[in-house]
Amino acid sequence: MFSILDWKPKIGILGGGQLGWMMILEGRKFPFTFYVLENDKNAPACRIADRCFSPQEYKEFVDSSDVITFEFEHVYEEALKYAQESGKLLPRLNSVELKRERYKEKLFYKQHNLPTPRFFVAEDGEEALKILREEFNNIGVIKESKGGYDGKGQYFIFNDVEKYQFLREKKEKMVVEEYVNFDFEASVIIARDKKGNFVSYPPTYNYNEKGILVYNYGPYFNQEIINVAKRLSEELDYVGTMGVEVFVTNGQVLINEFAPRVHNTGHYTLDGALISQFEQHLRAITNMELGQTTILSPSGMVNILGTDKIPVEVLKYGKVYWYSKSEVRKRRKLGHINVIGNNLEEVKQKIDKIMQLIYPNGLDL
Amino acid sequence: MFSILDWKPKIGILGGGQLGWMMILEGRKFPFTFYVLENDKNAPACRIADRCFSPQEYKEFVDSSDVITFEFEHVYEEALKYAQESGKLLPRLNSVELKRERYKEKLFYKQHNLPTPRFFVAEDGEEALKILREEFNNIGVIKESKGGYDGKGQYFIFNDVEKYQFLREKKEKMVVEEYVNFDFEASVIIARDKKGNFVSYPPTYNYNEKGILVYNYGPYFNQEIINVAKRLSEELDYVGTMGVEVFVTNGQVLINEFAPRVHNTGHYTLDGALISQFEQHLRAITNMELGQTTILSPSGMVNILGTDKIPVEVLKYGKVYWYSKSEVRKRRKLGHINVIGNNLEEVKQKIDKIMQLIYPNGLDL
């Protein structure tokens, strides 16, 4: 490929949420066509795609596309499989498979010597509670193996085991983990191309509540996080943008989980970096050059969760991305606000100011 | 307006070129609907608008919109007039009227004591040549009064008057100007809202060839340029983003011309600033807060003119915006490439590198 215009790929995105929406907005700068596979025609990415296919049309969707990627890994099993068989899927199915069952992801870390909180795999809820008692003295985290994201299916238990007896009914695999009393949570956004070239944005400090990211900011320079993410991406022979979430405790880095896609903690790159995580992903999966990941300025992001009351005053402090979802629901990610500042303190002050403006009565998650 | 979501305006844009395209891409982050008035349904902004109206449908276009703005001021006279009468046009018609006839723009500068190169208004080409001889000793610039942009209708004369005798046939008003042997050209992007709030990005150094912008970069800190632009915007009671191009000669600032819209020399703000000139324009015309104009990093832009051979290597140095116009034509603006750097030298080096990559045989304008 000599010119970036020699190839005008049709890119199929599985899922019509905000991650796909931003991928398309960023990708409009290239001569790409965007197809989306999504049930809800009013979903953010569907509204701006060149064509929105319904899930039943997945074969036509895959056949019409040159490359298939996804913005959400927990649905569309048939479509993902069909795309993988067609050789068009990037990132490849091996990454998704680790996310389909949390225990596989954890075992992968163990197998490849990637640092992660101590854990055991239980065959069902009964065994999980037993392991919690015997190995962790009833203080730990039980996670359902299937389909967890945004804190769903995770139980933080602090001796109050009686509250969790309902888990005994669950006849499915679970992961039982030590409770990590972390200093803070962090994450890194990396990208890797087919030739194995690797780039990384600086990590960020993240603040989650009830399993949902509320805000994050950076740069937080920590080479160990980048090294761990690099090794993970290499072990997977990964292609695309990936987010890796970690706990930092006493200087030690432990992988909490990874996302085989663009990630909420990378939204700041839309403004804090020349090339965003979305463009980086598109460059990687279309086999172009990866781009600069240097941060132009300390920056951060606040998620807009479950509210559409966004005082005009926030525009003084940041840049609003409103996803125009069809309805407001509790805990729902409806938009985000990017901020920049001369230093981390200024960024954090703006985040605090925005938090007060959009959640005057506190967060309700 | 308490929440930015209390009003979901339908914004009508006159013109379907790249400026409208970027306005829509940036505006998708707000709950706006975008209509475009444009003859060519494949024009960049039409392809991503919610609806593209043909010029004959201008009444329906204006009636359907809450606010009307424009990305190009040299066409759609009837539509602009109708929009102004409806009270929906921003910026208002007074700015456009100055651009319809260059002599009015120049007289406006003189009348308001805004610095501009010395000039005379001629009634026709015959008189223009006479003034050039008598006032400027046959060294100067003759500009047709109507419809000039990108260097069209401008004649730089250096004693070679015989080449320009065809101007005698022109029975229309002309502007005859002194030739300014400037040190360099510069411009500033400003925005102003209905309440008179004013913001300005730092000016940039511009390099034009044959009347077309080739590249620009900044920041170039020059308060005088900002002051002049501020006064101009106040005299016009301007609302929206405006570009003001100046000559800088021995430290003196002379206005060359202004554009009552987003401007090619402000494309770097898409990446060099948190809030771009496009978002700033939308904020101003929808009566929201103006945003930050601080520059995150020294930055610049290279126009892609008349070529679609864009080596993949440029992706190492910058961020490509390809407008996907229907055909490649000489001198046509087909895209641009934004760059950032740690300092002006680094930005300029990247610009030079990109120039070599996309114009290996030099510019052909």
C-alpha cells in the first residue's frame, strides 16, 4: 500500500454503542465505509453508520465488509464466529474467548506469568463459597464467569457471607479472588498492529464506583503497567487497541482485567493526544501505520452516568461528548466530558468541578 | 437554558464543503440535527448531514432549521437573505455583505480605522490601471471586487502592465492596493457570542502560494493581531467563529482580509486545542458558553492540494483528514494533515517532511 487511499475498506463494527459511534466519528477522516451490526436502529453508532444491519443479517454484514471489529464483546457469538472463519475479524477470536468466560482470562494470566490477584476457579457457587472460606477467610471477591462488565456479576464479600448464600443456587463456573486493598486503580491503552509494532499511551489513574468508571486522568507514568500490557498483547498476538485495567498496591501492578477493544479510560485521547485510541484502532486493523501516542497535555474524563442534566457551565471546563442515546437510565453511560489542564492538579480540580455540576446530589449508581 | 440538552437545535449549513463537514463531525457530540443546503449530494457535508436540501429548496431548508449558518459565503444569495429575514442567520448578513464586494470590506476597514494596506476603489479595469500607475508607480495588486477567494481575481503587477491590459475590458469595480513586501503572513481565529464574549486562539504563521494556503503553524504570540480582530468583530457585532488574515511587516499588522466563518488556518485547532474552531462556532451560534482556546501543544497543518497520493508514511508525522471529495482536481483542497510538536521547530520539521512526502515533485498550483 503506497497511498492511504489505495485501499478504501468497508469496516464492519459489531455493536452500535458509543464506542462504535466514536470509532466512526474518528474514522470519517479516512476514506472508509462503516457498517454496524446492531438491533436498535437508534443506537449511537447506527445513527451515523453508512448502513446498520440487524443481528439476523450477520452473514450479509460480514460478507459485505473487508474487516470486522467490535465495540462490545459480550454478544453476537455467531457473527463473531462467522467473521473469524472468514478471516476478517480483528482483534481475533482468541481475545474474545478469554472474555466470554472470566476464568479463562484469569488462567491465561497465570499461565503466562502475568501478575493478577490470587484466585481460584470454582465449578459452582457452592464451591466458590467454600473456597472463599478456606482460602480467603471469607474476605474476597466472587465473580460469575460469564458476561460480566460494568461491575455486573461481581460480589465483594467482607465476612457477610450469609448475604451471599443465594450463590449456592448458581450452577456455573465462578472465580474467587483475593480482595486487593489497592492504593489506586489505573489502566493503560495500547495498540498493536499485524507486524507486531506496539504503541502505548501513558497510563491513567481511574476512579470506579460500583464497578463503573466514574472518571480518570493522567498521565500516570508507570512503565511496569506498559510492560505488562505489552506482554499480554504479544501473548495474544493482538491486533487493535486494547485497554488493560490494573490495581496498584505498594508499587506492585496486578492486572484486574483487559478489554479487547477501545476502552472507556481511553476517551481522553480524543483530546489529550493527537491520535485517539479510536483512530489508532482503525489504523491497526486496516494495516496502516500506528501513530503518535504522546500526550499533548495532562487530561482526563468524567463519565455522564444516568443523567441528562448537564449545566451549560460545564462547557467552561471541558468538552462534552453526548451520545444521544434513546433514553436515560440509572447507571447508563450517556456521555462523557473531556478536560485538559496544565498539570494533574488542575485536571483533577476541573473533574471535581464537573462532578459537582452534573451530580449536585452525589452519584446515584 | 440550564442544561445543554434543554435545546436540541436543528442547524442549517449553507454549503456542503469540508468546512461544513468538519462542523458536523464536531457537532455530533451535541444533540444537534444538521441540515445542509448544497447542490452536490456527494459533497462532504451532505454525506454526513441528517438531510441535504438542494438550493431550490432553500425556503424549506430555512423554515426547518432553528439556526442558519454558512461554510461558504459566495453563493446562495437568496437563501442567505431569506435566512436573515427569518432572524435565524448567524453570523448576520452584514458580514457577508462586506465579502460580496471586496471594496466594501476595504472601506469598512478604513472607516473603522482598522489597519489595512493602502488602497483605492476603481470603477472599472481602466481606472484601476490608471490608479496603479499614478498612485503606485505600476507596482501593486488589482483585485476584482466580486467573488474572490483562494487567490481568484487577484493580479499582482510588477511593472509588467502590458500583460494586464485585458483588465481594461472589465466594467466592474476593482480594488487597487499597494504591494506589501511582508515579513510573513499570519492569521487569527476568534469567536464571539451574542453577549459579546470574545475568545481568541493564538495566531499562526501562514504560508500561501498563488493565493492558496499551503500550510500554517503556531502559536505565534502577537497581541496586536488579536486586538485588531477583536475590534473588527465588535464593529460587526459578529456572532460565530471568524478568521482574520494579516500581513506582518516590520512588526506592523495589516489586515489582508477576514472570513466570516470557520477558516482553513484554524484546522489545527481540531487537534492543537481542546475546543476546535468548529465547536466554538457551534457554541456561539447556539448561544452556549464559549470554550477554552489555549493551545495544548505547538501545532500546524498542511493542506492536501490536488493530489490523492498520500504515502502511508505521513501517518507517522500527523493526522490525516481526507474529505472524500468526488474528484481530484488541480488546486482543489482534498484534505489536510494536522501535526503537533514540542516546539515550533519540530512542528515545522514535520510539515517539511509531509510536504516532501505528498508533493515529491513540488507543489503544482
